[in-house]
Amino acid sequence: MDTCYIMMALKDIITSSEINYPAYLGEGEFGQVFKAEIRKLGAVAIRKLNLEYAELLPTFAGLIDYNHINIVKPIALLKIDRQWCVLTQFIDNENLRKKLEDKTKPLSFDIRIKILMGIASGLAYLHDAFCKNKMHLLLNSNNVLLNQALEPKLSDYGLLKPIDLQEIYYSPTPTERQKYLKGYMPPDLDSGIASGKFDSYSYGIIVLEIVSGLSSYKPDISGPSADKPVYLGDHFLQCCGNPEMLFYCDEDIEWPSNEYVFSSEEMQEIAYECLKKDRLERPTMSECYRTLLEIKNFLADPPN
């Protein structure tokens, strides 16, 4: 077994014979994903990398030191049956998109704001924790995983560059990946500049999904079909520019308010700032986190 990328602390406890991964979980951004049990580690996720992503091995290796409560923890890289695999923390629940679509158990406001704060905290960590800032660039509600406590964990972060995204975005052959990327990509994609403000735009779309429960792509909104924007962000900005249009808020939950704060409107304001066309005008993730914390505190303990 080739061990050149295996985290040194794990080199002596992981061998291919100790890995059992019959539990197929699905197809991820970079290949098939399995749940595995490893002696001394317990449950992990194994991502078998598609051949076209072999060039990302050094990038995956560089993420080993990343450790935050709101990101999926990378564990190691190793070869299994001559194929490179990435071992990560296993998250034992569904992703945010599936949870929002489950109308039998709608997420409460408290859970929704906790998820948004966790995503903002994880992104702020990626942007600011190391001298060389790491951007997510693939942020969407499908790769925000939720554990049993419904705490968000960001996955598939820091792997692609803007030029990679441009190739996917402008590919003449439509794909599912392209469709969902377009719902989250900022207008400054063409600039080729990777900054935290790139992720801020994608975060704004997730805020809108949290508020409405709708999908980022072809949201199910009322009105003549000819007037329906393809993307949720476009629909939201259309509402902002037309006083006769109201953005849909998920009616399955109660949106708390008091004389100081109306929660759904405050969240929409965060989304509006994140979706600014000029990336320099968008808030940082630390600023988004602080704003959400203020909303939470004002609702829990309004000033006298």
C-alpha cells in the first residue's frame, strides 16, 4: 500500500485489510462515498476519488490540519485496491437540502438560525484560520451535512479553483453539477478571483433556502410560469426591486418577532447584502455570524 499521503499518526493503524466498506452512501462531488468501520477509529466516510481528480491529492493532503466543529474533518489519504481514497469524519444524518424538503419534520426557527450560524462560523474558519486563506467555492445546501444534533458540517471545501468552476459552469454539455453550481455562483466568477466574498454570495443563497425552504434551482413559486426566474437568488432580487412582490417565507414554521426584530426580514437583509453584485460590498462570514447572533439575542432578550 502506498503511504506517501497517509497522515503519520494513522500510518500504523490503518491498513486496507482493516477497512470494511460495503455501505454505499451515494455519489459525491469527487466520486463514490462509502461508510466504513475502522478499528481504533470507528465509523468514517471513504471517498473513492474519480481518476480525473487525482491531481487534487496534494490539496486533500493539505487539508489534514483543518479542524473545526462546523467542517467535516479530513483524516487521511490512502490507496485501497489501487485507487486513491479520502478518509473523513462520518456525519450520521442527511444534508441540509434533504432536511428542508422534508415537510413532515420542518426545521424550527431555532434550528435554522443555528445552522446558518454554524455555516458562517465554519466558513470564517476556512477564510481566516491560516496564513493562506482557504475558500470553499462549492458551497451549496447539498454539501452542508447535518449530524444528529442538526449541527452543520461543511464538506467538499477548498478543492477547486475559479478556473475549474468556469469550466464546469460554461461547459456546453449540461450536467446536474452545472445546474446546481449556477444557482450559487456569484457574478464575479469570470474574474477568476477567489476570495471570501465568493463564498459570501453562495451563503446568501443558502440563507434564502433556509428562509423559504425552496430549492436554489427552479424554485416552486407562484405566478405565471413565464415570469418565474430559473434561480432562487434571481427571484429574491426581483422581489426586492418590486414593492408589489413578497418573497416567500416557509409557512411550516413560526417566525418569531418582537418590536425590535422580525426574524425572517432580518435574514432576508443578510441575504440581500451577500448577493451584492460588487463583491467588495458583501459582508464577511464573521460579520454574518455577528449579525445572526444579534438577531438571536434580541429575540431571546429584547432591550428594555
